[in-house]
Amino acid sequence: MAQFQAFATGVEVNGQTVLAVVAGMSAFKQTAEEILDKHGIKSPTPAGWYPQQAWLDAFRDIAKSIGPKTLNQIGRSIPQNAKFPPGIDNVEKALSSLDAAYHMNHRGGQIGNYGFRKTGEKSAVMECRNPYPCDFDSGLIEAVVRRFAPAGTMPKVQHEPGKPCRAKQGDSCTYLVSW
């Protein structure tokens, strides 16, 4: 399954997530709202639920009209506004909580997942098996590390060489993460 293609019909994303992404587009907020409207997501509300495929179609349009770096910026904006459960106070806990947060914000069928595996004192592997663009996920992971790592830490997130990539029609993207 490649990026921008929902794993199942009937999957929905909650409005709070939609609004967080719109807010993350700052200067392009009006463009984002117009793109969402074009795909049937009109005036989203925090309590609303919206078709994931329409949401993914909007992501595709954002990438085409504004550029893929915007998807990375959107991913980086999510952890700035996201609430994490009590006790999430380091990088390992935060990265391992991404899957639970992802499932809390989607419903209605197979949505995929975020897999975390610690590989060293300050390193991990994240496997993202979901329909979101890889630029979005790399930004999301980088921002989570920045938020929970000690001050002055420079996170590094890169595709693991030789692994599939959703941008190249793969089922997942695997990232090497260090901090």
C-alpha cells in the first residue's frame, strides 16, 4: 500500500487532528482550508469525524500545490499541540506512544500502525505502516524527538537504506532515529 491510499474504506480521522494540521500550515492555512473543502471536508470541527481517504486526497493536493516539504512541516507541527499521556517524559516513551495516539485519532477499520524498537542508548527504529506520506511521518518523528530529548539535542531521522518506502509504492517506511 502506497502513501495517500487508505488501507480500508470507512476509516475516519477526527476533526481535532484535521484542525491541528490546518493550524500547522500557518501562512498556507487558507489554501489548506480550500483544499479540504474541495475534498468534502467543509468547516471541520474538533468533535467531527471525516473520511480518511478525503483527508489523504487533501494531503496529496497539498504536496502537489505547495510542495512535499510542507508535509514535513505539518508533521513537525503535530507534537507542538498534541497532548501526551501523563508519564511521557522521554524520547523512548514518546516514540513508543505514537501508535496509541494514532489509533485514538482514527476509527472504522484497518489504519496501520507505528512500530518502535529501541536500538541503543539514544537510537531507535520506527516503522511506519500507514497511508500517510513519508515526508509527514519523518517530520512527526523528528518533532517528537525534539520535544522530549534533552536540551541541545539534534535529532536525526533518515530512511533505513534498503527498506521499502511508501513514496516508492512500498507498504511502509522505516526510519533510523538518533538523538
